[in-house]
Amino acid sequence: MTGSTGQVGFELQRQLCLLGTVLAPTRRELDLADADAVAQWLETHQPDVIVNAAAYTAVDKAEDEPELARRLNAELPAQLARYCAERGPWLVHYSSDYVYPGSGDAPWQEQDATGPLSVYGRTKLAGDEAVQASGCRHLIFRTSWVYSARGHNFLKTMLRLGHEREALNVVDDQIGAPTPARLIAQVTALALHASLVTPHASPLTSEALTPHPALAGTYHLAPRGETSWCGFAREIFRQAAAAGVPLATTPERVAAIPTADYPTPATRPLNSRLAVDKLEETLGVRFPDWRTGLALTLQEVMDRG
């Protein structure tokens, strides 16, 4: 598994250990920007499954570092996909709502035309296309607005600012579904179990690796419901107040502003809604509302102090 120190990577290590031994090299142990180092690591360890949770996610910084963004978001998954196509392992890869043009107000379907607006979006799409074209058995999960109790993310930023300021201005015309990293990891484990493990076989042994070809493909992975960044912020402060967290900011003091009033180097999609029916039907589950995931993650933040 790549990206072990990230938000999704941390949660994946907790979930995937139920399926087998998880090899999760850190950045010091494996430089993902070095294609030769990656090739050597794969040859040495010969994994049964590759879960690629690594990515260049600094959306604005990618505008100034397109080469590094392309290496991590496009070339790395392409390299992993070639290995899987040649050797047979499954590849799990994570993608983004940023591959879509952000127009309209209908949720994006997996088969909809793409049209990324930024370097980050274009490199993520290139990674998707490389995996899809490789011929390897793969699961691509496109998700949105990822956050967790760890790392740098919108939830943690709002809680910090909520202590420091009495009022905030937050964008209200970008719409999507905030996705907890824990949900991504849980669904990944469920999908891998359904894809790889046959009844009465030990997980990830040769006799267990009888793939279910109908499960391979590209899916959207996000909670049910939708909100804006402003709506997300207000719900964070509402739930925090209900839990007794002392904050200077209240939901009523979060003012809605348009994207035009908060310019950034990279263009953001206004419509990040993702239809999740395909993945729900494939796995036989129904994803919770985004507010439920927020409550669980906020509780974890509070438990950690």
C-alpha cells in the first residue's frame, strides 16, 4: 500500500489488516517519485494486491509543480497498473471529483464525460485512464472532499479557526459530499473481500484469489446527501456546539460567499456531486448521509483531544 501516512492510508492500514499482511512503506522507505525505486520494491516484495493511496493533493501548488503532480498522480498509477497487468495482482486506485468539469447541478455518473479544470484534475484523470487502459484487474474509486480526524483538512481547519475567530466567510456555491477517510477504507476492504476471497479459502492465498470480474471497474465513493463548503462549516460548528466544544464561531456567524470572492490558483469545480448508486448496488450496501460521517469523525477528534 502506498500513501500510508496520509488520511486514507492511515485508515486503510486499520481495515486491510483483516485481509492479510499489509506492507506500507513510508516515504523514507520508498520514494514514489523515483520510478526505479518503485520497480525495485515491487520486484523484491511481489505483492498480491496493490492499493495506491498516494497522490499529489496540493491542488493549488500543483499549478506550479505540474511535473511532480504528474509523476505521483499519473505516472505512478500507470507504473503500478503495468506491473499488475503483467503479474496478475489487483490494483485499487483512488481518484477525484476534480476529473469532471463541475458544470450543471446533476450528480456525475461514472460514464459521464470528463473535463478537469486544473493541473491536479488533469493529472488525476491521466492516472485513471492509464489504469483503465492497462488491462489489469482494478478498482478505481472517485471520491470527494476527503477529511479525517488526522492530518490537514477542512474539518480540522474549521475547528482551529472556530477557536480563533468569531466569524468566518466560506464559499457556498461549490456543492459536493464531504467524505470521511474511514468510509473510504471500510468500503475498500469490503470491495476487496468481495473481489478476492472465495468461500472457505484463507484470505489472500493463491486458492482465494479467484476474482469476481463483475466487480472490477470505476466507481464513485462518497456519502449520501450534498452540501456546500459553507453548509459543511455550519454543520461542523452545530455538531461541535451540541457536543460541548467551546468555540468562538457559531453556525450563524458563518457567512456565505461565492467562489469569485475567494480566488485560488487552481479552478475548483462548482458541481462535485457524485452518484453512488453503482457502487451501492454492486456491494449491496447503502452509504450513510454525510452528516453521520461527520458526527463520527468529530467524536474521534474530541477523543484525541
